[in-house]
Amino acid sequence: MLALAKQLPGISRLVLGCMGFGGSWDNQSTTAGQRQQAFSAIDAALEHGINFFDHADIYTLGKAEQVFGDYLKQAPQQRDKLFIQSKCAIRFADAQGPGRYDFSAAYIMQSVEQSLRRLQTDYLDILLLHRPDPLMQPDEVAQAFEQLCQQGKVRHFGVSNMGWAQMQYLQQALAQPLLVNQLQMSLADIDWLEETVLTGMAQGAQHHFGYGTLEYCALHGVQLQSWGSLAQGRYSSDQPQPTDQATALLVAQLAEHYSCSREAIVLAWLMRHPGRVQPVIGTTKPARIAACAEAVGISLSREHWYQLYVSRRGHALP
């Protein structure tokens, strides 16, 4: 069972990432075709049992949330059936400064207000802090979280791209538990495994994921979410790069063995980990959403899981 299921009963095993909604990362208006593309992706997700949607205030400069809000406006009865998560705290370069992170209470409050307005909803089910701010003041974050909670604008909180020590430092100031940590995890991005396998070994020094983060999350009931889960299609493509061909071939063979899509194998590999990883899939294509949904019914054997891991490593385990 997902760690989040205790607080959000009925939440889906997969998350649809909405970064691709709304068109390009510029100030051009979203077209009717781009809006329909997003609507079709949402409908496909719901059709295949995916009811959790991941946003961020910066995605396509706010247009991703705006398009999702357009969907809710035309189908307001859907809101209570959906779980909506958004992120804040990344600021682009502007007249005041360079690209930066901002955990100040004022900026968190402002970001949430803008996200709610774009999404055309009264509340977020979960708010994540997008990337660690070196200038973080935990008491100030706690002030913003408490106010948002009391106002009913955010029901739960979490983080993204944080190590366990950063989470612990922040958590000690908070009245609400951090429920999510969203991290870069996939068959392509395996630092989170390598640092565990290579503990105390010279080869392990190059991996900087944050040793102990997975264990911290498991011990404290924090849901691990993976971004980049599909590895940008590296192992499910019909034409993989030469360096990915061996692993892509293995993925295809396992897809045939388990009678499922190649995307399902890539996701099932993540979901087989005892950390109960919840993959975020970032596609707007209904057919690919359907292919991903097959992962929920797949449980890889230990041997098949290790075959994929060792193939991706490119050499035997120590």
C-alpha cells in the first residue's frame, strides 16, 4: 500500500505529470489544439484509473495549471474525484535577481494563491517545495504551511529533491508531517541504488543522491515519488541509442514475458522496490498513458529486477 493511501484513500498507484500541458514555455497563449491535448490526457488517465495529477507553478510558465483549471471549469463535478498536487519555490531570473529558489513565507503564500486561481479550485491536496533553498528558514516555512492549512487552501505538504537531513531539519519546525518526497528515479537514473550497493566503496563516492534518504522516508511514512520515471523513453523506444540497446532489448523481452507494454516494465521495475515508489509519468499521449497503466498489474520477479539493474549498470555487481 502507498504511504499516501492512509491520508488520501483511493489515490492511484501512478501519477500523471502535467508539465507537458499548455504548449510552449513562453508567453504565447495556449491554442485550442493544445487545450484539447491536455483534456484528452486527463480523460485517458481517469479511464485507466489514474486520479492523481502533479503540477508546478512554473510548468509552461503557469499555462499547465491554467489548462487544467479550464478542464475543471467545464467538469466541476470531477474535482472531488481527483487528487491535485502542485509545487512552488523555483523562481526564474528577473529584474530582482538570477534564477533562484525561494522558501520565504510570502513567496510560498503568493505561489499557492496563483496556483489555486489558475487551477480554478479552492484547495490543493498536496503542496511540494520544488527544490531545496539554501537560505531556508524552517520556522518561516512552518508559518506559511500553518496559515495555508488553517485557511483550507492546502491539505497536505511535502518536498521534492531533498535528502533526508534536509527533510529532518525542516520537519522539526512543522506541525504537519511531510508526506511526499519527489526524486529523480528511473532505470536510467540509478544513483539512488548505486550509493546503497556501493556503501563504503571508492566507486560510491561519485553518487550524491543522499545516502539514507530512502530509509528515512520509509521510517517516517513519507511517500517516495519518482520524476523522470519513464527514462525519457530510452528503453521503450523502437530505436534506442546504441548504449541503451542491450537494456532496451531486455525490456522488450520482459514485456513479452509478462504480456504487457515496454513502458509497464520500466515502471514496474521502479514499483518493485520495497520503498513503494509512486511513479510520475510525464506524457500527454493517451496510448502511452494506457501503456503505463499496465504497470499496476505487474510484479517483477527478483531475478528479472536484478537483470534490468545489472544491464543498466553495464557490468556485474561487486
